[in-house]
Amino acid sequence: MGEPVSDYPGKVETGLNSRENWWADMPPRTGRGPRPRRWVFFGLAFIVPGFVPAAVDLATDGATAKELVIAVLLLFYGSCYVLFPLSLRPSRRKTTYVFSVLMLLIGLALVFLHDNNPYILIYATAVLAFTLPPAWSLILDGGALLVVLAVHLVVGKYDFGDLIAVISITAAMFFMANLVRAVRKLEAANQEIATLAVAGERERLARDLHDILGHSLTTITVKAGLARRILESGKDDSRALQEIREVESLTRSALSDIRATVSEYREVSLSAEVAGARAALRAAEIDADLPHAVDNVAPALQRTFGYVLREAVTNVLRHSGAKRVKVRLGKTWLEVEDDGEGGEAMAGNGLRGLTERLDAVGGTLTATTPPGGGWLVRADVPESALRSDVAAPLSEPTGGCA
């Protein structure tokens, strides 16, 4: 948003407790308040009651040269007040400053032409409070009021009641303008938070659907291909029927997982992923060396390691051309190694998503080619991360898998 932030991440400074805010322009409107064209009617409602009596006096009693000057200045002054929102555009920043200073000077001239009556100055000081940064508003409004006070003292006018009233109203306008600034900043922050929340939810859904569909569809494809080859050979129809039944079961399970993921109720189990990997690798005719139990893995890491195992096995089925896969587990680590083609590690969406999941628990993910060839994926979480109670968040980290 371009707004200054405090030492606390995500906190938006809205008050006058920072130097940047004192010199910052009014933030863009976010839909609240009268639009510039509608302000014309509001401005006329404020200014006409005070200007009509002066116009009536000029029309009935005749006008001297001084009164004509006052009338012209009043016309310009009132027009400035009614039209000032039209100057509040980022592309017209210099115009806004010139406009505000000009209106203030006209207001001062009218004060002196009206026997030092300071009330006419309220319109200009209010406009400056809403158009200029707080620092400039304070400097110019305060300077104008000091000039009026000095003139009062020079001409021997010691009744300061009117001037005190104008100062009070100007101060109220100053703080009201800063309240408007704070409200606009908070509304802009809320809009940005809503946008980020929608983007984060889309990324979470894309990542989780990848984790489910990527593995399930790959396994279904492998099993369906195996059943087709068996049927084409005509040797073992019962085996083909068994594979087709498993394809049907996997399809139903995938649909159930999708529904649960959309509802944010799905939990990944490392033991279930080991069983699923065994079935998928067997269907692909890949020799699988898998652990028979996962009790030695820290409970806080079983969900994250389940995602790692699922993605690694899916990559073996899709890309490796391996004949053998070996999975090893420890309290804070997991390794998946195959004897496939190997090659240079590509930072795909799947690896990026796993890296983010491990970052969330303070761990790291490495994907390398061992000296003997093939592919090795290792997830490792330091013991210190477990001791500090770092656990996988309920809401997944941003990013996605493809």
C-alpha cells in the first residue's frame, strides 16, 4: 500500500506518531463519503447561508469599490470551497498545494477587509486540513491564525473570543481530517487482507488438490495400464479384475479426499501414505523397500512427512523409470531413493510446495542425484525445531504444487 509500517509486521500506522504520516498526503477514497461531484451540493449547503446576507446588502444598498472587491473575492472563495475535492487527485499534487495556499490567502484578505472578523477563515482552514499533509496543514493554518492574532494586537483589538472560536473549529477540522486518513488506511488494509486471503485460499486448494489428484490419478493410470496389459495377454483375467477393482476403489477414495479437502477436513497420515505407496509401486511393477511401521517418526512430523512421501512416490511413478525404490524413516528425517534416470533437480511446483511445508516446521528439503545414479529426496527437521514446539500449521503455507 505504500504506507509506513511499525516494528510489528502487518501493523499499519494510522496516527500522527510517525514522521512519514505527518508528511503523507490524504490516502485515496475507498468508497465512503460524498463523491467530488456530490460535494458541490454539500458545499453549497454550508456556504450559501453565510454568503447570502452579503449579497443582499450589495444588491439593496449599492456597492462601493471596496464592496465590489469583497464580492469578487467572496465569489472566488466560495467557488474554491465548493470545488476543492476536484483538485484531490494524485496527478494534480502541485495543483492541490497551489489551490490550497491561494484559498488561504483569499480568506486572509477577506478577514482584513471585514474588520478582522476571523470567522470567514474557517472555510480555508478546513479545506487545508483535508487537502494537505498534516504538517503543512498545521504550518499554514497555524501561520494564518497567528497573522490574524498579530493584526488584532496591532490595531488594538483585544477581544479574542471570535479568534479562539475559529482556532477551536480549525483544530476540530484538523483532527477530523486525520480521522478520515486513519479510516481510509484501515479500509485499504482490510481490502488488501481480503485479497490476500482469497489468493492464499486458492493456492492452498490448488496445492492440496495436486497432492491428492497427482498421486491418485498416477496410481489409477498405472493400475489401469497394468489391467489392460493383462487383458491383452489373456493370461490372468482374475488379476486384471483385481486391478480394476482397486482402480474403482482408488477413484472413490480420491473423490472422498477431494470433498474433504475442499471442506478443510482432510488429514494426511504417514502410515496410510506408506500403504498407498506400496500399492502404487506394486502396480507399476517397481520393487518397493518400505518401512513396516512409522512409530519412530515424531508425531508432529508425521503429517508433513506424509506429504513428502506422497509427492516423492508420485514423481517416481511419473518421471523416474525406476525399478526399485527405498524409503527410510527416522525421528526427524525421511529419505526416498530410487534407481531411476536421475538428472538435474528441477524446482517444480511439487518440490516448491514441499519446501514450504517443511519451512513451516523449521525443516529443509533436498533433492539430489546420488553417486550411483537415480534420485534421492530427503526431508530433515532439526531436533531444535521439535524442542521449540514448531508444528505444522492448520492453514497451509502459500504456494502451490502442480
